[in-house]
Amino acid sequence: MAQKGARLVNKREKLLDAALARAMADIEAGRVRPAEDIFAELKDRYKRLVGRTYSARLQECDKLRRDLRRG
């Protein structure tokens, strides 16, 4: 049982080492962007998404009000 656990740990370590090597290669090749830029893009994207959703709901409510007034 201990040998199987050790093999799993070794396998996981090798996968982690490979992922870190790929990340370092990306950094060295300049394939990175500042986190601030990415966070700003995500913030803008979610603001637009929430804005559209909220706006669509307001439009639905307005339509329902008009329909109710008409009877």
C-alpha cells in the first residue's frame, strides 16, 4: 500500500514539474500579461453581463406593466 501511495505522489510531482516547466517557458517567451489587465477585463466583462441582464429584466417589467394597464 505504501509503495502505491509513493508511486502516486511521484506521478503527481512529475506532472507538477511539467506544468511548472511549461509556465516558465511561457514567462521566458513573453507569453504573459499583467494580472491587473486580466482582472480589469474580467471586471468589465461581468459589468456588461450584469448590466444586460438587469436591463433586460427592466424591459420585461415595463412590458408587463404596459400589458396589465391595457387589460
